[in-house]
Amino acid sequence: MKEKDISGIGIGLVGHWPLDPTGPLCFAGHRGCATSVLNSDSIARHVSNALGREVDYEGALDLAIQGDPVARRVVDDAGRGLGRLIAAICNLTMPQRIIIAGEGVRLAAVARPALDAGIALDRDPRATTPPIVLASKDNVQWCRGAAVLAIQAFVHGILPEISTLAKHQSKSAGIPSVS
């Protein structure tokens, strides 16, 4: 199996989680996956293509707030997709709280009714949805969260060995390993 570098994708390892079977295609050819629906570049591209002019992510969200029907549809579709992804994560892990940080914060705020509708579509009806906290848009809180997870993994002794990491990085960079 060939390894693929997914760094920089922005949605982590759930990037190709199916959200909409009739949704747009992503760069890898998956229809309606999280990357094609939630990625800020995808949202901007879909609004731009429909309007016939260049619109960035923040502009797409601004247009949705202003009531532009095209932007509203794309942003609500993304919000509903985010809700479906949150529902899947909640159904699998039963978290006590959902924290949305980074560039997804504004999407969650602008498309909150659609996000809630997406959760309702897929959340187990016997379960209560945990509170959703919208953190700040900057990456400081996200970085703190990542640091906490790394420290916890270190303390619990579950970090991979450095040699294992080095081998993985060498493979993904095309560098032969030395035994």
C-alpha cells in the first residue's frame, strides 16, 4: 500500500468521511466527503463557481450572512455536513463536550441552524448531544489542545518511539531507511 502525505489538508483523518452522497467531488475523487464539503477552500470555490467571480472563504461567509442565496446554500450545506460529522463523532466516542476551534468557528456560528439539523439527522435519538463550544478563531487554543494531548500521551507512555517516527517520516519523504 502506498503511503500518502495528508499534511495540510486541515480536517485531519476524517477528511474523507462521507457526509453527502450527492455532494461535490474532492481532490481525491470522493463525492460528498468532509474535505469536499467542509474545507474552507472548497466552500470558497463552490461559491465562486456559482457566482462566476472570485470569492474567498471569509467573503463566502459574509455573503451568506447578507442573505445571498448561493452563498447561503453552500454555507448551510457545509454547516449540515459539519453537524453530521459531529453526530458521527458523538455516536462513536460519546464525548462530554464538543469544542470547535480554528477556521471552523465562524462556519459553525454562521450556519448554526444547519449544523444543528445535521446533528439531528445522524445522532442516536436515545443520546443527548453534548454542549458545543465555539472557541476563538485563532490557532492558540488549538495548539494548546494539541500540546495537552501530546503531554498526556508522554505521561501515559503511549507516544511512538522516535525511531518509529523517523522511519515513517523517511518513508513519506522517499528516503530509504538505514538499519
